Amino acid sequence: MPGDLLQTKLYTPRLRPSFVPRPHLIQKLNQGLHRKLTLISAPAGFGKTTCISEWIHTLDYPATWLSLDNGDDDPRRFVTYFIAALQKVDMTLGQDSEDLLSAGQLSPAEIISTTLINNMLALADHFLLVLDDFHVIQDRFILQFLENLIANIPPPLHLVLITREDPPLPLARLRANNLLTEIRARDLRFNTHDTAIFLETLGLSLSPKDIAALEKKSEGWIVGLQLAGIALQSSLSVQNESDPSAFIAQLSGSHRFFLSYLTEQVLDQQSEEMRQFLLQTAILDKLHGDLCNAVTERTDGRFLLERLFNANLFLIPLDDEGEWYRYHHLFRDLLRDRQHVLRGEETAVLHQRASQWYVQANMINMAIHHALAAQDYEMAVDLLESYAMQMIMQGFVKTVNGWVEAIPERWRSQSPRTNLAFAWMHLLRGAYPQASPYLEQLHATLDNDPILQQTEAETSLKADWLVMQSLVLYMEGKLAESKSKAEHALAIVPEQDDRVRSLAYYALGSVCQASLEFDRAVHFYQLAIQYGRAAENLVAEMMSMTNLAMIALEHGKLHLAYEIAAPIDERNEQSGSLPPMSAVVYGVLGELFIQWYQLDRARQYTQRSLQLSRFGGYNTAVVLGHVTLSRLAQIEGDLEAALEEIQTAVNLLPVELPEYIRQEVTAQQVNLYLACNRPAAAELALRRQGFSFQDQFIFPDFPSEQAISHSLGLLYNSSLRYLLNLAKNGRTPDKLKAGIDLANRLITATLQSQKTLVALTTYLLRAQMYAACGEIQASHSDYVNALELAETEGFIGVFVEQGQPVAHALTQSRQFGRVSKGYINNILAAFTHLQSPSTIDQVSFLVEPLSERELEVLRLMADGLKYKEIATQLFISLNTVRYHVKALYGKLNVNNRTQAISAARQLELL
Amino acid sequence: MQGIYTYHVEVQDEVDEAVFNAASPIQVQGVRLNGANSRLIIYADQSGLIGLIRHLHQQGFVLLSVFREPFFQEKGNENSNRR
Amino acid sequence: MTDEQPDMDQPAIYQIRIKGHVSQQWADWFAGLTITLEADGNTLLTGPIVDQAALHGLLKKVRDLGVPLLSVNLVESSANSDLQTSVS
């Protein structure tokens, strides 16, 4: 598996038997435990890691450790390891975030951190999380993630950052508020006393004068001291005549580069085979006996590693089994430098060997890293061809991108799969411009490739490329060409390749939807969902579901839309993750609940949609979200809020947006301005869309008499509403006639294309226009038309949005065709509700009552029992307790114990 | 290295002290405008300095100069070749 | 995506002064820069730096070597011909 999780990264360093105790540091660290964060910031070689591992071993409560490296500056990787580290404390932590990681599209940093914070809030016991070598992290997403975490740190967590430089986090603020404990170089440096103890542990007994001299020369820099100690140790044992004072005196203490000198000394003292082993293995970030054997072509790697470890030669164990080690970073860098100077020509071969070993071990990240270091691009491209698509789909975007950028252009073009992977990634996010360089590359490599006898892999590649072209053509509006590419792809795609098949069906569905062939579109989307699931390709599945839900909604099939959209919401709820891709689904749910007249839910869903689309950068969904909020506010009579929301939407319009968005915005502007008694503003908005009400009613031409888009229907409807408003003032009967004509054509077109949502409004508007013309019978039959069309799906919102004239009309007649009295009463009740909005106290009742078990848990919590104690008392497991706690927090709408208890008291549950 | 010094860090463009400090790893003690450039004064050890420079870099500022005041406060003995 | 913002991608000549004398064999660490040992025991690294990211890469090396940084100066820039050198 390419995302190999190396347990060595999660290993808490153990203490060497001969460490120098640092009681004053431990004391300072202990005193800082009540603060949010401990920062250990000092240059390499100051014993940061040792200091913290010593501290951890003195603490009573659990600590978990994550050693970061350059590869972890990828959001996907970082979060994966971060969660893995948390799970060493408690397996339940972050479990619900794992789905969100494998979704291929990383949720916003805030959502991930909030999910994890909520998980940690449920923990009873404190724990420590150490992030070592944090200076490798520069990625903005990761920093954002940590900034959120630190700002809202859950009480059980104490975070420790070990770094060579102060991280780009708002630490100054924390420092000023005394929320930060700091250990810096000046705290870590060895004083004369520490130096003396340290030299003793090396078996060196030096005179106080020599010790002081060494401390002064090394400036308390631990790694320098250690290297000096080792050099001194071997020089004393090898050459008996050596005088420690002379050795110390010749150390050039005025600068740091005496390390280089010392490294040479230490290397010179090694046997030839050990020296070579050190230099050759320095190319490795992690050392394993077998890996060292592969690189050095020896057989005694493990033995040599043990010897190095016992000789104190900066070898740090990464597990308890003595399998994996690493060199101290500084020592490794010095060795690499020596290797480069002495036998630089050999380095590439060493990297190649390492790469091959890692391929065998199935650790692809490292294999590619070494292939690139060896400049063996053939191998790197081979590996990318096999793994890039999978890794990108899993979200390791930055990592793969980094590799690709390290590969020279001419090699890159030889990796069609990698190019495909990147093009897909951008296309599926709607970022066409970013995809185009990859598309060009693909055209260059794949179009001139008329091989007849193809392997399955080649056919699969070709089908993939056809589907991609189909989607690009679709985006360019070339529907016929798009369709033929997708069909071609389906004709050749190999049996096994469900991912390509699902995307091909998605493309066909999109083409049919754009051609207003809805039945076929639905059919293809269903196939896309089916194969997307089989291939575990969330993207194709989600996009198809979204479009299906959208079609169902516009066609007035509210229950169907709900059946499609609700499971997506449920799945998000369960996994605790909110992929931005699902923004549109929440938009659909918002509209749905306006129609079913559950305004609170409608608002909740709309706000969620807005939040996600903002995060995901989906501007169309942002604008639509504000339009919906404006409508909601208008329904509830808060015209000021409604105006504010629509203004926000209008302000976003200059962003390059499709025309249909402008139509939806204008439609709501017109409806709202009329409600606010600002007809001039409404008229202006319509005039900008090509309408005129001067001498006669002029409106833009129908693109087609057979079919009409949802948004254009809304726009026409809003012009009819404007006409009605004119008529209210007793003028313009001929314009009203023209309006009825437009309504007739609109109803024909919408019914033919099954745009029920628009048709319903048009019926209601025509009913009012007939009434204004005094044609009471025609008006009544339009109400019947609307009610009959609306009853089965339970539409309410569409009536309420028309306002009081419709309510009035509905009370005027006893019978509306075959429409049930109950349904009409429901609609009328909504109007009543509108007149006197009831204010229900949020905590005066529970939507979902607590179960018996949850009540028991809650009572014990109120008694101050810890989760473990509750588990014991109720004979249930700790995880079950957490499960109940989470559930009852949800029902009480609270985030912690204190809130839960106070809410429960308010509800008289306690 | 472990010593705390006063550093002057000059970058192109204007740095708003309050805004900058809100997100900075290191408290900036003062910002002096120098034509179109800003000179930040901090009091830090080297890890703090490098962190600050990186933060400036990530915010898109172009680094013009860094200057460590010769000797301010020193508990270590880095002053072996003090002028 | 979380890529870094583009820098002002103008090559410029920078001078970096570090404490202590760097031996010539360390030239590799500071590839492309001229190493001048100064009489007061410090080392001056001078040379063209392609952009701000490269400058930061260099400062990272200084950080990783654990060598005290005394000053950095932009001495010549194609983008800012009117900039003055700081006094150090």
C-alpha cells in the first residue's frame, strides 16, 4: 500500500541508560502542564528530543509521539499520522475522521480539527501529544489545522512541539496570555555540572579545568560535546599517549564548524569497513539491517548497526525490537557531506539500491524518494505509473505533485497515468485551467497511439483518456462529441475497470441532462453510482447522486430527491466529515425543506451548504446559498435580513459565474423588492435581464418551446409577479393579458420538460392574473391545477411564497378538484404559522428523548464519575460509555459535561 | 546561538505591527517605517529569529536585511571573540 | 491546495555574515556563494540568490548547521536599484 504508515514514526524514543538528568527542565515542563502548549525551540543538537523523552518517562499519564519528516508536509499524510498518533492513546479517537481521509478530497482543516477536538473532549484522562521535528511543517493547511487545534485545545490534550525554529503559528499571542511554556536553547545547553556528568557517562574522567574548557568550547551545545567526548574517548583508548588537555586545546572553539573537524576525527578512528558503512548508509533517513545490506551489499548490516548503537555513535532506535534506527540528523548531514566529498560518484548507485529495496518492501513513498535522489527517472516514472492515480485519489496530492515536479519535463510526458491522475483531480474540482497542461501532455502522448493489439492496461488507459475528453467536451458545451467519446470509452473499457465505467456513465448522464433527456440522464447516473460504489470511487458516486437529487427536485419529485440526498447527509453525519463536494446536496435539502415548510431545517441545510461551498471554493453554490437564505428570511417576514442576503449574493456576481446563477439571483431580487414595495428596483433588475414594461410587456425569447431550464423559469415567473404588482394598482390590463400569454407558453414548456417546481409557481401566478382580470373560473381551475400537481409530494413552500392572495383564494372555495381538504388545511396552517411565528424555547423540549441508558450515564456524569467508573458501575465497556455520551451530547445539543449537566437540569432530567 | 539578541529585520513594504503580531510566532517589539520598507525589531534567540523570517517569507515579504546588535544580553559564552 | 505564495522572483545579490570561520570544504553547503573569511573571525557569504525561496533555503542551512547568524543584506537587486544596504 503506497500510503504506508511507518510505525517507527510513532515510536516514543526510549531513554539511554546513561542519560544526564535535567531536573530543572523537568520542573519547568511540569509547571507548564496546565498551559495549552509546550514549545521546545532550539537548533539541532541541543538535546530537545532527549529532554522531552526524559520528561515523558517521569509522567504518570499517557503520551504519544509523532516524529515528522519532510514527507509529512502533505496535509493528507500529516492528518493520517496525527490520527494514528492519537489512536495510540485511545483507539476511538479520530475513527470517524478516517472515512473523510479516504474520500479523496480532504475536508477543510477546521472541520477535521473540530471533529478531532470533539473526540478528545470525550476523553476522561489527560494525555500528551508530542510532534517532533515540527520545523519540517510549512504547509498552510496543516498550520491552519494546528492553529484551530491550539485555539480550541480540548482539556485532556497537552500539545508539545519540538522544532528548530519557531513555527508560523500565532505564538506571540499565546506567550502574551501566558498560555505557552517554552524551553529554548539557553535552557537546554549543558552547564559545567551537566558537562561533567555527561563526560562521566562516557567513562571519561577529566580534570575540572578540562571540563570547564570543553564546556566553554562547546558552548554547552550537546551534540558538539558528545562528538568531542567520543573523539576523546577513542583517541584516549587508541593512542595511550594522548593528552585530553591538548586535545581540547586544539578544538577551535570560536565557531561551530569544529563539528566537521570532530566528525572527521570520529570517522578516522573507525575501522575501514565501519567508516564505509557509515558513509554509505548516511543516504538513508531510516536504517534497517536488511536495507543497509541492500545499500552496502554486505550481509552484516544488523550487526554493524548494533555495534554503532553500542558505541554511542548517534544511532537512535526507532522501535523496541532493534529493527529500525536513524542517525542523529546533524551527524547524518555531516556524514552525507563527507560521503559527497569523498565518493560523490557512488551516491546515485546507493540511492538506486535503496529504492529497489523499498519497492520490494512495498514502501512506495520511500522507493520514489530514493529513485528521485538517484535521478533514476525511469524508475520514478515506473513507480508513478503504478501508484500515482491511487495516491491522488486517496488525497496525497501534495506528495505526488512534489515528485512530479522533481522529474524533468521529458520524463514527465512519459507518464500518462500520472498526467491523467492530475487532470482528473483538477477536473473533478471544476478547475479546468489547472487541468489543461496535463490535458495537453496527454494529447501529445496518447493521441498518436494507434496500437491495435493492446494489453488490458493499455485499453484501460485509453478508456480513461476517452472519458476525460468526454467530460472536457461536455464542459465546453460540445454535447454530441462528448457523448460519442463516452460511448467509445464504454465500448472498450475492460471488465474490471469500474472506476472508468462509472465516470463514463457520469459523463453520459451529464450530456443527457444538458440535452433535457431526463429519463436517460437518471438511468446513466444510476449506473454511474452503481459502478462508482463497486470501484469505491466516491467522486463519481457523489457527483451523480448530486445531479440526480437536483433533477428530482426540479421535477418536483421531492420524496425521491430526499431519498437520494438524505443518505449522503447521514453518511456525513456518521463519519463526522463534510466533504465540500456535498455542498450542492445540502442546497437541495434546503430547498426541499422550504417546500415541506420545515424552515429551521431548511435554514440549517442551507447554512451547511454555504459553509461547505465557501470552504471548497464553489462560488455558484455560495451565491445560491445566499439566495435561499434571502427567500427564507422573506418567508419569515424579516425583509431586512432578506435584503442583506440578496445583496451578498449580488456582490458575488462579478465573479465569473454561469448565466443561470444570475437568473436565480434576479428572480429573488424581483420577488423581494416587490415585497418591500420597491417596484422601481424590481423593474431595473428585470430590465437588465432583457425585460421591458414600458409600452408593452417585452421579454427575452424562449430558447426552445419544448423545454426550459429551471432558472430561466424562475426569471420569467418573477416578471409575471412584477406584472401582477402593476395590475394591483389598477392599470395595465393589456400587459396582464400579455403576461397570461407568457404564462401559457411557460406552462406548456415546463410541463413538457417536467419542471414541476417552476410550473407550480406559474400556475399560481396565472391564477392570480386571471383573478385580477376577473376571470374567476379560470383562476379557480389554475389553483386546482397547482394543488393537484403539488399534493402527492406535499409542496407547501411554493404556495406560501406567493403570499396572502393565495391564502385568501384557498379559503374562498370548498372544493378544489380531487385535492384533499387535509392538504389544503396544511397549506393554510403554514400561512397562519407565518402570521404569528411561534417562538419555541430551544431547550424546553428535546427533539429526540434520551434513552434509559443515556439517562443513567448522564446521572452518573452529574455525580462526577469518570468514564471508567461509569463503565464499571454499569457493567459496560469504556467505548460504550463514550458512545452514549456522544449520543446524549448530540441530543442535548451540547459539547461537554458541564453543558450537558446544566441542559439536563433545565430539562428536569436530573 | 542560545543567546538572546536584539535583531533588526528589514523587509520591503509596510508591516502593520498589530496585524502582524496577531499571527506571528515572535512578538515584534516595534516597526519603523523606512521609506517604503519596514524595519522590525525583535528580541529573540536564533530559533525565534529564523521562525520570524520564515513567517515573513510566507506572508510574501521580501527580506532586505537582518542585523544582530553586536552584544546585548548573553548568558552563554558566545562572546569569545567580541569586538 | 496549500502551496506557498509566489515570491518576488527576482534574482538578487545577498551578503550573509555568520559567526566563525568556515573552512573551504564547507563550500558545498553554500553552493554558488563566495566565501570570505573576515579578520574579526566571521565569515561572509556573498552571491546571487534566485528568489526569496532560495534565500530562505539558505537560511535553513544556517539553521540546520547551528551557526550564529549575524546579518543578511540585500546588496544589489534588479528589482530595487534604489535600495540601500543596511549598516552592519
